[in-house]
Amino acid sequence: MFFGNSFAQTHEKTKKPLTARESERKAIRSRDSVLQALSRSDTSINSLLQHLEQYHTTFNQMRNNLAEGLDTTDVSEQLPGITRRLGRIRNLINTKKSSTLRYLFVMRDNLDHIQDQLKGWQSDMDDISTKLVQNQHDIIQFSKDTSLNNVPEDNELRSAYFEQGIAVRAVWHQVDSINRTDLYKLNLLQNKIATAFTNALDEDDLIDAKIRKFAIRSMSGEFNWIGAKNDVKYSRIDSALRSTIRLNTIQANYFFKNETGTHAIALGFLALVLLWILFNRYKTVKHLEHQELVSDHARIVYRRPIVSALLIPTAIAPYFYDHPPVFFLECCFIVTIILVLILVKNNFPLSLFSFLFKLFWVTTVYCLSNLLVQITGEDRYVVLLLSIVSITFAALFYNRIKKEPQEHLSYTKLILKIFVLMHLVSIVLNVTGRFSLAKIVGITAVFNLWLTVALYFIIRIIIQTMFLQLHTRKAESSFISMIDYNTLQKKFRNVLTTLASLLWIFFLLQNLNIDDWVHDYLTDTLNESRNIGGASFTFGGFVIFFLVIWLSSLLSRVISYFYDLSSQHTNDISVLKKKNRASTLLIRIGVFTVGFLLAVGASGFPLDKLTIIFSAFGVGIGFGLQNVTNNLVSGMILAFEKPIQIGDVIEVGGRQGTMKEIGIRSSRLETGDGAEVIIPNGDLISQNVVNWTLSNASRQVELVVHTAYGSDIEKVTSLLQEIMAKRDDIMDNPGPSVFLLNVSDDAVDFRVLFWAADISHYSELRSRVLADIYAEFAKAGIAIPKKKKE
């Protein structure tokens, strides 16, 4: 008994005290056990009360969320305006007046923006509807919960149960009423949005049909020959001007209110370009000593920094927008050509400035004509006159170029010929009644000529600013100071020219009003699924595949270039640095491999089909690509084992030189005579290769010195040792040595050995030591045999 009480006391002392939550749970379980034993029902009152409490918490949360109201106020306020805009567009589309193709495209752009806005609203309303439907499901679930019908028999417990149930049902009725009302309002709003979206689609289809009819009519001829009586009446000029002003005003209000995000991006781009150009120009003026050199290489940016900084954003920023209004594009375009005129005046012959200055006024009239939304008789004659004037100006300028061709760019004549040809086509189309096509061709000729000149200046501005960036950092110990401008200019100019060409083509398609058609056609062609031999593919997948491969190859070359910058700017190539440079091969292989895998994944090509390709590739290797495979594997071995590194002086196949590049398939050896030898990597593995600089860059130099018969051996030995001891470019450890090599009847030969610390100076050091020996022998009276021993 004693031992039992002692054990119980000890056990109670070792038990951990219960927390408040655990104590309450234990008490609940204890009460449930008593109720289960006394009640005839199997239902636990605690379970029922917890169930009611859960419903009460859920309904309170719903009520709080619904009390905030539906987030549809902005949609409800803006939807009537959208409906009115659709009504105005419908009336404008159905007008009997002769409309231009630009007018129809403006209407379609408006409808596209409306559809995008309605799609966004539909998505938002669907999210809200999903939440309300889920609320209603939870509300209905409460009314169907049969577990709440079990009532405890104890009077006090039953009273508490009914009291809590009444409170829950009160909240339930309130939430049910609010949720049903919100769901009803939301459904009405969704129906209105759907109706507006359907109307927008109908109007869009109607405009597309009108554009197709307009294109057919434009090709066959809208009017009779110019000067003849037309079956279709022109619009009055005053009516066309009023319609144009009204439509552009509506577009302007919508554009500046709904494109705030894109405006911020465009302004940010403008600020960045201004900061980049002005900062580098300021650094150049403040710190650079050779300003004349900078003025020659960066003349445009150095002399006109503000104009240069403004030209890039005004020419490129409009393309940030999705179908911006015509008036906005033309305003940016006018500013662009004004900036171009300023740059041309300061950097090109006066004849080019004179031509472009005259063309500026022609372009201004073209811009005003392009804004008209109705066809007028006056506009047709104005466009004809503009084409004639443009041809005249171009012909006069062409004759001037013939007299002074050296002052102009080489492709100026070709551009003028295309310019004149397009205006001749415009004249023919206009005279034969195809006015819309004539106007499009004329505007395209003028606008794309200006864009060609603008893009030429943009490329030069970017490259010249990079020149300033590099030269202002030359004195600083930064990574930028190691970049070679000439190499970067050659590599980067091609990239900029490619991008400028793509932008020029897009602008051409936009001026010809076929950009949307080309986009849709290319999208359908690239995304259309095709099957060959059970494998499904798309042309778009192939395009993505080759694009990613090209980008990975470009990235590998860029990484290799920057990885080798430090070694290109110094002659001190240490062992560690050479190993790092040799590692660029591994980096290129790794980047290209990752690029290939990304290309396969991005293109959507089935991975199971790759095994077939690799198998076929393996068969091809087995039969016809043994040498290629050998060189590729040898390149991998060179990259991992590093028996030869970039900068090593080696001998292979009877040739000695410096290793300049280790590629995937072959390597490049530069010999002492300036020749570059391409060596397959397999030869570097299979042949005997002498690496003079594998572990260090030192090399032993051996000289054989001949003296006349009868020379004092001790004196000559001592003199040779003194000559080498006085030189700082001869290594002390191991030190130089002098040995008696041979004694004959006409000469005494000595063997001189010493070490050069840098093998690249081997020949130069050998020459200098021989010269010193010759001079010291002459002073000491040591004769050299007249005839050397054969």
C-alpha cells in the first residue's frame, strides 16, 4: 500500500500541467460522456452546438462581405457610355456618305478597344458571380441539413439549443435575402454587358464586310477617270472636316483617359533615354581630355544631345500602344521629322536638307489628308498634286546627287528611285479612279522615306552614345572600360540594323493598312496543326525552335566575349587566367545545351519523337561522321582536362605558335609569322603536343658562343657570367650557366644556358644577349673565329 501510494504521487508530480484549451476540451468530453449515458438520443449536444456555431460564423462572414457591396460601381457607371458609343458607331457605319478606308479602320479600332474593355468586365463579373453562387450553395445547404432536426431531451439544453438556432436562422434569412438581391443585380448587369459585347461583335463583322467590299471596289475602281463625271458623289469638304474633327475629338478623349499605363511607360522610356545620353555627354565634356577624338566619333550626340535624346522616344514610343489614334501617330511623326531635319542640317550636305525641308511641307499636307474620314473631290486633286510635287523634288535632288555623289550615302539613289516609282503608281491609280489606293501608296512612300532617315540617325545615336559611355569610363577601373569599342560596334550595328528593318517593315504594313491582315494570316499559318507520319507540329513551333537556338548561340558568344575581355587587354596571362579563358568552351557548350532543351520545350515538339531523331543521328554518326564526332569528343576532353589552354605556346605537327581559340570542333593556332592555323581537336589529342607554358611561362635559352683558338677559357667564362648576371630579364632561379662545349684546332666553343621568365620575349631576349656578348668580346679583345666550325 505504501509503495502504491508512493508511485501514484511520483507519477502525478511528473505529469505536465494541462493548458486552458486542453482543460476545456477535457471538460467537454466529460460532459458529453454523461449526456450520452443519460440521454436516449445518440446525438451529442456539443456536436450540435458546434455545428450551429460553424453556420453562425460562416453566415456572419458572408454578411460582412456582402455589406461592402458589389464591386460593380465603375462598370455600372461606364456601361451606359459604352452603349452610347456603340450606338454612335452604328450610325456612323450605316451612313450613306463616301467613307475612306482610314475611317473604317478607325471605327474598327474603336470597336476593338470596346471589346477588350467588355471582355475585362465579363471576367470580373464572372469572378463575383462565382463567389455569390458559392454563398447561395452554402445557404441552401443549411436548410437541407437534417442533422439539426435532432433535439436534446433535457429542457435546459433544449432551450439553449433553440436559442442559438433562432439566432443562426435570423442571420441566415438576412444573408439569403442580400445574396439573392446581389445575384439578381449582377445577372442583370452581366446580361447588359453580354448584350453590348454582342452588339460590338455584330458591328465589327459589319465593318469587316465593308472593308472587304471597299478593298474590292478600290481595286476595280471607285470613281471614273479624274475630271469625268462620277456616279458616286463626293462628300462636301465642310462636312468632311466637321466629321473628322468630331471623330478625332472623341478618340482623343478616350485615348488620353484609358491609356494612362502606356503613357507612363512611354514617358519613362523618354526619361531613361534623356538621362543616358545627357549624362554621358556631360561626363565627356567634364573629364575627357581628347574631345576632338570624341567629336569625330560621336559628332551627332556630342553636338546635338537634346535633339538626339528626343528622336529615339518620339520615333519608337508610339509603337508601345495597341492601335493608337491616327492623330497621335501623326503628331509624333511630325515631331520626329522636325528632329531629323535639325540633324540633317548639321551633318549632311545642304542639298539633302533642302530636299527634306521641301518634303516636310508635302508630308504635313499628307498628314492632314490622311485624317479625313470622308472622300472629297478636293482631296483627290490635292493627293494628285502632292505626288507630282514629290516627284519633282526627288528628280531635282537626284540630279544634284549625280554631281556630288561622294557627299551622300551610297544607297540614296536607290531610295529616291523607289520613292519616285511609288508616286508614279499613285498618280496612275488616282487618274484611273482608284483614289483610296493612290492615297495609301503616296502616303506610304513619303512616310517610309522619313522613317528610313530617322532609323539611320537612331542607329548612329545609339552607337555614338555607347562610344561616349566607353570612353568616359576608360580611366575608371570598371568592367565597361575593358570593352573594345570597334568590336562592339561591328557586332551591335548588325543587331540594331535588323531591329530597325523589322520596325520599318511593320511601319510599311501599317501605312498600307494591311498590318492586321498580315498578323492574322501569319498567326493562322504558324498555329495551324499539321501531321506528318503520325507526328503533329506547327510552323510556329519550328520558328520558336530556331529562334531560341539562335538566341542561345548569340548568348554563348556574348558570354565568351565578355569572359575573355580581361585577357585581351593584357599580355600577362597567368595560369589561373588561362584556365578561366579555357572554361569559356564549357560555358558555350552548357548555354547551347540549355538553349536546345528550352527550344524543344518551347516549340511544343513531342519529346518521344526526339528518340527517333537521335537514333537516326546516331546511325549517321556511325557511318559518315566519325571524324566530326572525334573532333567534338576531343573538344570536350580539352575543355575538361585542360592539357592546352588559351594563350599557351605549343608545338604540334611541326608548327609552333600561341593558342588563340579552342572551339567545339577545331582550334586556332597563331604562328610567329602571323599565320593562323586551324587544327582539328582530334589532332591535339592524338598527336604529340609540346606545351611550353602548361605550368609556367618560362623557357630555357641556349646559346653556342665561338671564340678563336687560344682564347683564355677562364676569362671568357667569367665574362659570359658577368654579362648574364648584369641583366634583370634573365631569371636568377634557376641561374645562368656557362660550359665549355668543344675545343678544336680553330675555335673554342662555349655553351651558355639561361632562363627567360616570359616565353613571349624569348627571341627578343636571345637577340639582346648575343648583342651584349659581341660588344663585350670586342672590348675585352676576345677574338671570334673568322670561319665557324662546320
